[in-house]
Amino acid sequence: MAMNKSHAPAAQKGVLGMLIDDHREAQQLFKDFKSARDDGRKAEIVRHTCTALTAHTKIEEEHFYPFLREADPDAFGSLLDEAEVEHASAKDLIAQLGAMNPGDALYDAHFTVLGEYTNHHIAEEEDELFRQVIEKEVDLRTLEKPMEDTKRRALAAKAPA
Ligand SMILES: [Fe+2]
Ligand SMILES: [Fe+2]
């Protein structure tokens, strides 16, 4: 058992690290959009961001959130409820962007608002949710592999032909 125990911090680092890497990638893409000058580049950034965010929310909703809800409903329940509502807002904007082209009225505004929602959501996850996972030493060992598998499948399914 002692050996297993020594792996729990590594699993936390692995799982939270994977999610934090996704967060940083998304934040960088929203910054890149601000300096993009032509429509082709804008469309590329929007497509990349929406694919990455869709894979990320899927991993959280299929693995991370239900796992935490079961591990400690009192600690995580209301934070996770809010997170799911925030994901729903993001998905709605992603769906709308999927039907738009650069140059359309409100195209930039949709992506900018998606960035603002995403940054707010990331701050709440990292400052509240992840912090509590670390403080409560939640054992994430069983999550690491399924999360990696889901991410790989989600990104492969969305890869451009
Ligand atoms: Fe996240
Ligand atoms: Fe999230």
C-alpha cells in the first residue's frame, strides 16, 4: 500500500497538469486572435480553439467532474454545478462560431466573449476546484489513463482531413 500511496501525488500532478496545460493553450490562442490580421488566420485560430475546448470540456465532464462529485459531494457539488453551466455557455458560443465566418457581423465579438468566459472559468477551476483537490489530497490515480485516452480520441476525431 505504501507504494501505491507514493503515486497519489504524481497522479494529481499528471491529471491537474494535463488540464492546466489545456488552459494555458486556450489562453494563448485567445491572445493570438487579438493580433491576427487576416481572416484565414482568424478562422484557423477559432477552429483550433473550438476543437481544443470541446475535447477539454468532454474530458472534464466525462471523467474529472463526476469523479470529484462522487469523491466529496459537499465540497465539490456547487462548484461543479457552476462549472457545468459555464461549459454549457461555452458550447453554445462554440456552436454559433461553427456556423459563422470571419468578417460576419459579431464573429470577433463571439470569439472575444468566449475568451472572457473561458478565462473566468479557468480562474475558478484553478483557484477553487483544483486548489481543493490538492488540499483534500483527492486520489486521482484511477483518472489519469482514461482521461488521456479520451483526450486522444476526442482530438483524433476532430482532426482536419
Ligand atoms: Fe478546465
Ligand atoms: Fe471546465
